[in-house]
Amino acid sequence: MSIMGCNAVAEVTTLPADSKRILPTRESLGKSRRTRWKGHSSSRKMISVGCRAPVASTKTITAFPSREIAVAQHGNAGKASVRVAHWKPLSGIPELGSLRSCGVRTFGVSSATGLYRKRSVNLQVVATSAPAEEATIVLEPLTKKDLIAYLASGCKPREKWRIGTEHEKFVFDLKTLRPAEYTQIAQLLEGLAERFDWERVTENGNIIGLKMAGQSISLEPGGQFELSGAPVETLHQTCAEVNSHLYQVKAVAEEMGIGFLGIGFNPKWSIPEIPVMPKGRYKIMREYMPKVGSHGHDMMFRTCTVQVNLDFSSEEDMVRKFQVALALQPIATAVFANSPFTDGKPNGFLSYRSHIWTDVDASRTGDLPFVFSDKFGFEDYVDYALSVPMYFVYRNHRYIDCTGLSFKDFLNGKLPNLPGEYPTLNDWENHLTTIFPEARLKRYIEMRGADGGPWKRLCALPAFWVGLLYDDESLQGALDVIRDWTDGERAMLRRKVPKMGLHTPFRDGLLKHVAQDVFRLAREGLQRRGYKETSFLNDIEEDVKSGRVVAERLLDSYNGKWGGSVDPVFEELLY
């Protein structure tokens, strides 16, 4: 094999162990198409590979023990690119070897992983040179195809499907029933880190979260305390994770006189009473929200939810699951409705949390009718996401306000706030988190329609969706249920369910009758999974049969034994 006249057997020089590996710094990402990289120290053994050939351009090749060879190509104009090939040592002679093929891979950068994008290229002339402390790298901007590929990279075989559950809760002072201040929440986070060995997450010197073994604890804008669970295989593992989390937070919080409330919308506190968490993205959102809707601040500071994230195996599987998730989200909203109070009195809704989402920002919320097109796929969701105005770009450890601007312009290097700069995949991933439909597509599907609620129901929500979406028969049954629903009917359910719940009229009956059929499919799906998980549905079974849910029982108590006060709910729904 020859590479533009270069003999395939190359001379190899072992470099000192303290040689520099060319990698991007976070600060260097995306400043322009020509990006400055700095060398990072590495204790790993590196090999400089070259060949004897006429040199039209120069390349530096650095080989790692994994046999992947990073190639920095230096052109006549002083520009460079980074490519990766495979080094194959000759048997018994580690100093000699060959490149496996002429084709190598081009990698750029993302701030999260060091990978920007890849494509096939042809290796050209090579000459020996030591790795530089600094190099100027020419990165190709992301394209729409890269954004589509990012979503498609979530496809995985059934045996790798997992369950990721997230839940939020309000943090309050047990004596005064007032919201916990940031100083108290920071003390709580520090206590968890010290006692249970969580790793701290900080921003501008303020602790804002924790992480450990695939789990993370984060703070919503008003101090809502969120656990994002690790991806697990069974609902038993989900429930064990929830139990462990609640044990830990209660062990620390009770010593501080702090409690946690499981409800979908805060029953008592006004927005001015609620402390603002010290996170840069929330400042940008807080200033932008009133420009695009009337309930943005309510959403940020006074709501809590429980959601589950589930996998798909292919684009076709994603479409089927996404359609079921969006169409049946009103059933989840109705069954888990748990937010009937605002400012100390009934608000006229069973799920006020769900209602406020109808007037937050129409450009990034809703039930996405285009998903039900016969031609829907990853590309269509990318087109939708590109149409959603941006919130921010994160650079040099700070958030840059880009509210209302276009990610399409960013792709073309024409973002007014960052002229000439191109996005990384990390920017795209961040942008996807600022889109809030009832079900959301990332590299998995998020079910976002349920209120936060009592502890026992934290496991019931993932059980409901796992039973429907992770069993082929139940998934097909759910598709059959929704097959002839119209855009108008789905929109009607989205509008009426927050107020009427399972009593919402639908066709010739009530939504509870549809819910009963869907609940049966979920239970059968769990049975076929074979993990003995059906018991996790027991806590919502009676509600589905009767049509009366937690929110209605809370209203009964308010109008009866609570004597017109919402204060007892802090004890009723205390974790």
C-alpha cells in the first residue's frame, strides 16, 4: 500500500511520556472557523510516525496505545486539520508498522466530548514532526446532516433500552412553610456531598448541583430540587434509586428543619416570595419569558414535574413511540393531576401546571401536530428545532444572551452576538433542552405531561410508559387507539384535560374510558416484560377506574376537614 508515493512501512519514534497531546480547551471552542487549540499534558506513551517521501505538505502523526493515530496536517498557509487513522505494528517489531488504510477519519471538537464531526478523507504526504504546544485547527462547521445524525445516534438495540426517571420537589421550611433560601439549599447540597460522597457542581463559585454514578441533582429556577436518575434496566431499580435518594435528602434535610413537597404547582407562594437560584441561564430565561407568554415565570418558579425518558431502536421505532407519547400525554396529565391550588386557594384546575404551559411560549411548546405526518422522521424534528428561537450560547464559563435569535444563522456563522462563530454539538444539545413540547425528542424520548406528586406515584409514571412503549404488542395497541384521532381532537384534549381531567368528554364517552383501555395495555406490557413490575401501577389503578384523582381528593379536603386552608397539604404530600 502506498500513500501518494509514501512507503506503507513507517519509521516510528517514541516520544517522552510528558509529551503534549493536542486537544481543545473549553475556552478555545468555536471562536471562529480557525480555532486555537492548546496542548494538554498526558502521561500516556505517544509515538511520532513518519515516512520517507517527497513532502508537499507536512503532517504530524501522534499514535496512542489504542492504536488510533491523531494526524495534524499543516498546509502551506499554516492551516491545520486533525485526522485519525489506525496504526498496525508489525508482528514482533513494535518500532515498525503500517497505516491500516489510506482512508482516515476527521474529527473536530465539542466542548463535552472533544468530538465535533467526522467524515472520510484521503491521507496525503506525511513527514515526521513533533506535536506542537499550540496549533491552529480548521474545523468544518456543523451541517443539518450532523444535527440529524446526533438524534439518530440515540438508536440502540432492545437489550440496551433503559429507563431514566426525573422528579422535582419543592423545598420548604418545616416550621414556617416558607420557601427555603438558596443558602439553605446550598447547605443541603454540601451536606449530601459530605455525607454521601456526591461530586459538587458549581457555577461562579456557587454550588448548584451534584452528580454521582450516572445520577445528578440539580436546581430549577425557584430552588425546586430535582433528581435525574441513572439509566436503569427495570422499574425495581428505578424505585430503589428513588428510595435511596429520598433517604439521603431526608437524612440531611430533617436536621436542618427542611421538608420536601410533592405537588405539581406551588399551592401557596407568590413569585416574589421565591428565591432565584444563581444560574446564568435562568437569568436569561427570566428576562425573556414575559416577552413571549403570560405564564413563563409561573413555569419557572412554581411548577414541579415527574418524567421518564425512554429509548428507541430505529427511526421507525422513534416515530411510533413519539406519536403515542404525544397523543396519550393528556391521559398522563389527567391520571397524575395534582396541582389544584394557587396563592392559597383553588385555581379551577386539576392540573394547573399543565395549563400554564399553554401560555409560556408558543414557539417551543405544544403537542406538535407535524409528528403525526406519515413522512415524519428525525429530519422533521431538526427542522422544527431549528425554527425555535434560541435562548443562549455557553462560552468561557458564561451564558451569552441569544434570546430570539436563529440557530440556522448560528449554523451559517451569522449569529449577531457571535459573528463568524459556528456551533458545536454541545450547543445543539443545549438548544434542544430549551424546547418544551409535551413529549420531547433528544437521543431518547422524554414524557413531560405529569405533575409532581406523592412518593408512591414517582414509580407509577415510568411504569405506565414503560408498559406501553417497551412492549411491541402494547405499543401497537396504543397506536391502534390513537390511529384515527384528529389534530383537532388532540388539541381539544390538551386544552380541556388540565381543567376536567379524566372527566373530559371524548367522542361518545369520557377520557377515563380511553384511559382504562390504555391502562390495560400498559399492565399487559409490563407482564410480558417478565420483571414482575405490574405492582407499580397499583397506586393509580383505582383512580383510572373511578376517574377521581389526587387533585380532586385534595379539593375535597380543602372544602372539608382542612377548613379552607392549603397549609395541611404541606403535611399531606410531604416526602
